[in-house]
Amino acid sequence: MTAAGIPVPEGDEPVRGSVRPSGLLDVLGVASVVLDTEGRIVLWSPQAEELFGYPAREALGQHAARIMVHEQHVDLVVKLFADVMHTGEGWAGAFPVRRKDGSTRLVEFRNMRLLDGRGDVYALGLAADRTTVRQLERDVALSTRMVAQSPIGLAVLDTDLRYVSVNPALERLNGLPAEEHLGRTIREVLPHLDADTFESAAREVLRTGRPLVDQRTVGRTPADPDEEHAWSVSLYRLEDALGTVLGVAGSVADVTEEHRAAVETESARRRLAVIADASTRIGTTLDLERTAGELAEVAVPDLADIAAVDLLEAVVQGRPSTLGPAEPAVIRALAVEADRAPDALRAADPPGQVVRYAADRLVTECVRTGEPVLVARVEPADLPRVARSAQAAELLARAGVHSYLAVPLIARGEVLGALDLKRTRNPLPFGEDDLLLARELASRAAVQIDNARWYQNARDTALTLQRSLLPSHPTVTGGLEVASRYQPAGSTAEVGGDWFDVIPLEDGKTALVVGDVMGSGINAAATMGRLRTATTTLASLDLDPARLLEHLDRITEGLDEAIATCVYAIHDPRLRQCRIANAGHLPPARVRAGRPPELLELPTGAPLGVGGVAFSTTTVDLEPGDRLVLYTDGLVETRQHPLDERLSALLALLEGPDRPLEEVCDLLLRTLHQPDTSDDVALLIARVQTPD
């Protein structure tokens, strides 16, 4: 039994009993005939009977020339026989023979003299059909030339998977002569290949007989030890005519160029997939931190194991930034993403933190020059230039950072910051393909980040203006306890024109105002400021609420296409009443002890700025302890729910035991206001005080 589990005959003992053809002689059907000195047949093999057609009983004792050779060649054959017997030199040639059935066949002969132990002389004749011999010769010649001249490496291994033969092409592929292959295993000849996989596959072919076709493998051989090559390997089981397993035949073709083209194609496909992913995932909002986070998420793990997005602090603040050769970089970390690299994550700057990187740091070099910085193989000496501090460098070393790439974020000709990439788990260093992909991602993301940055600056400016225009008021005024809130829209939306006001009037009265300028941004905030100023001025004239809204309507018409909604109410503590007029605004809510909260039924009126529409004043009772809740639509309106449903939710939150007004404001905002809403909120709650 061989090492591969294939049964073979033990020792050199012949196989006993009848056997089927198993060798070339049997394929040829070589006939054996022994003649005495007179040319009579003394031995006649079964193959001779098949070749010439005479059974042994008819052939033995006969003159061979008469039954084996055509009559026209008898004299020549007799002479040749005599020469062989006299000189002892063999003879070979081809003669036509006449078979017993009368047919003629061209036969190849080999004749030689034999001498037995008693000194008697005999002649041995070997004969085979000439056509069969020539066919076999052609087959052998063809096989020999094909094997020798084939550009494909060919080898035969025995059942112990040791080389038996290799052709010149395989010698060239492996970089070793044939003699260094023979008798040795794959593992011994080519130690840098995956011998375990190959031998396992070869044993399976030996066991099952199923060929292995076009198995791809990659590695290095002595023919080119510095470069990896790819090969296509096919294995076939070899058997003799009896079906006995002789070994494995293998063919090896160098497919390195095809492999490299496939790798490049796959790399290009991967780059396109990442870029396509980036196109849909980066820039979904105008939030600066979220946009940076989307870039980091796209980069990990397809491109890097750790990705950080950093912006120059001056750029974040809206100022141009240029760095001198020895100037450090003041950087704000916006986002960091890591794939199972906790130590590297701890080494990164936390998002939101502003840090200073020395002039010799690689990220500083990147943002100063506006060019990528690639360290394909990071050595221990490189880590201090990658990390911000010695402690961070130690964490990066512990994380196994072995390759580094920083790519500048450039938009509209300005360097904004850098995309910082590191590899730990991915064993491959960053290469040119990775650099191309990183630059493409950075280029696309930089525009989105720049848009978010400018939007954030504009929003911050508008928000500052908005807050500066909103009033500050005492918690108690004119018999009312008052609480208010202003909540800007979500970070990805522009500041709106919502406002509120509490205006003390003569005789202890108080005016309560909530309004909403349509639109957003600085223009809406400026319009809101002008309307608030006008409202304060008109309120000092102690006008009826409807009359005041008419004046505001005319003022709004004079502004640049401005439209606003507004509720104006005057509380009179002596009459325990409140006069209210509405200009297209949502109705206030009244909360009274022992009764369910209600929305006041007021004529809706037209928004300010429409012009030519009359307003009306409604008087409602307000007893001590009653609360009046004024708000803008940003508190209750959403795209997912009907307005009636949201107003019911507002009333439900106002129901129940009395609470401090500040708590009620927080409860309403926390529960009703959607974080990602595109509208801001103004909220004003007044509770009637009990007279002293």
C-alpha cells in the first residue's frame, strides 16, 4: 500500500493467473517463435497463433518460411535465417506474410540466435503487426515531442507524490533542473508554495480518479524569487491497462498576467463600488460633524481599519488658513471610525477636540503642502510622526499599525483638513490603487464638508442674530407668571423667524406676543426683529389687538415679500380677561383648574403681509391659576402626523396636576419637538397670579 493509499503488488513477485494486457508488448501483440537449426518451429506463442492464424498443433514442426512468409520472399528469408545462425548477428525488417485464411499482412520481424545450456543453437523470432508498430511509434514520438516542446509545464508524480518526470517547461517555471525534482516531493522542491493544499488535492485525485482542472495558486519559485506568480494547475490520475494506479500527471501554466489583470479589475470594481457608496452616503445633510462621520464610515473597513477626519480650526471658524514651514497645525477632530482596533481608537483625537500637531507631524505636512503623505510600511521610528503624542504612538504600536496614508481635503482651491487612514488588521500596505481611491473619496467629501461648513457658519450667524433679537423678561409681570423657550431648528436646517415677546402695559396690563416669519436664514431673522420692534412700539399705544394687527399687516406689506403669522393678546388682571387677535396663527391653549385643556376658538385671520383683510378681537376669561399657552407651528407640526393629532397630544400633555411653568416648557419641547425638524419653536406660557 502506498502513502497515498493506492494498492500495488508487493516485492518483485510476478502476478499469478491470467491477466489482461498491461504493457506495450501486449498492446503490440508481439508474437514469439523459436526455430531449430533447420528452420523448423519448436515453440509457438499464443500471439503467433493470433498474428499468423495457425494454431500451435499445426505450426510446430513445420518449416517457418512456408507458413510465416509470403512465397515470393521465401528464398530471401531462408538466406537471412542462415546468416543469423552462422554469424550470430541479429536482423530486423518487415515482410508481408500470408495468413492461414489467405489474407496478407505486413509484419515487423526481429530475429536473433539463441544458445541453450547444452550448446544447442536456436533462432528466436519476434513479430508484430507493422501497422500497429508504426501507430505506436507515431504516438510515442508525438507524446515525446509534445511533452518536450510544450510551453506548459508537465510532470508525473508517483503514488507517494514524488516527481518521476518533468518537462523542460516545468524546469523553467520552477527554476530548477529535472534532476533536482526527481524523487522529491512538492514540499521539498518548492518550499514557498502552499504544499499542503496541493498535496491534499493530489491525494483526492489519486483516491477518486476525478481530475482537478484549472486550480489557481499563487506563490514564488526559484525562477523568480522576488515576485509572486500565479499558475493554473490541473491534475489527472494515471492508470495502466489493468486499471492499476501509477500516479498523477499534472500540467502547470503561468497565468500571472491574467491574474494581475483580474486583480486590477477587481481593484477597479472595488474602487467604483466604494465611490458609488460614497456618492449616496456622504453629504446626506448639511451637518458638518455628520458629513465628516459619513466619510469615515465609508472608508472603514473597505479602505482602512482606522479613519479620522480632521479640519483646520481656522477653516471651521470661517477664516483662511496657511501654514508656514515650521508652523504647527491647529486641528479640530470631527470624526473617527475604527474596525475592531480599540487601541488605535484610543490613540485618536476625540471628535470635537481641538489639538495642536507639531510641524514635523505627517498630518501637518499633508495640510501644509496640500499633497498626500504615504508611508507604505510604518516602522517604529515613524510612529512619533504619525501620532500626536508619545502616549498615542505607544497605543498605535500596540494596535499594530503597519501602514499610513493622509490625504488632504481640498474644496474650491482651499485645504480644509485631512482624511487620516491607518491599517492594522488588513495585512496589505497602502498602495497606489488605495491612494487613488482615497484621493477620490477626499475630493468628493471635501465639497460636501465645505458646503456644510459654510452653511454652519451662516446658520450660526443667523442664530446669533435671532437670539439677540429675542427679549429677556421677568418671570412675573402685570399679574402674570411667565416662562418661555426658543428652540432653533435641527442643525441641518436654517434658523427661522419665530419670536415671542412679553410687553408690560399701563394699568398692570401685559401684552403677550408669539409670531412666525415665513422663510429662514438671516433675512427671516432680520424681518422678525423689525416686526418685534414694530409690535413693541404699537403696544405702547394701548391699541386693541385687532387694530394693532392691522398696523402690523401694513408694515409687513412694506417689507420685501415678507409673510408672518402672529397671535397678540392683552391680559387685564382687573377684569380677569384676555383680549386676543389672530393673524393666521395656530390657536392658543387655555388650561383651567378642574376642566380639560382647550384650544381657544378664535377667528383665524389672514397672515400679516397679505393685506386688505380685517382682523377681529376675541375676549376670553382668565381666572387666577388659569394658564395661557402660545406657541409656533414648529412645536406641533410634523410630516408624519396629522395636525389635529398633534394638537390633541399638546392638550394631553397640559392636562393633569399643576406644575412649575419651566417644567411644562421643558416637557412640551422634550415630548413634541422633533430633533430633526426643519422649523424652530417659540413657546410662551403665562399663569394668572392670585391678587395680593
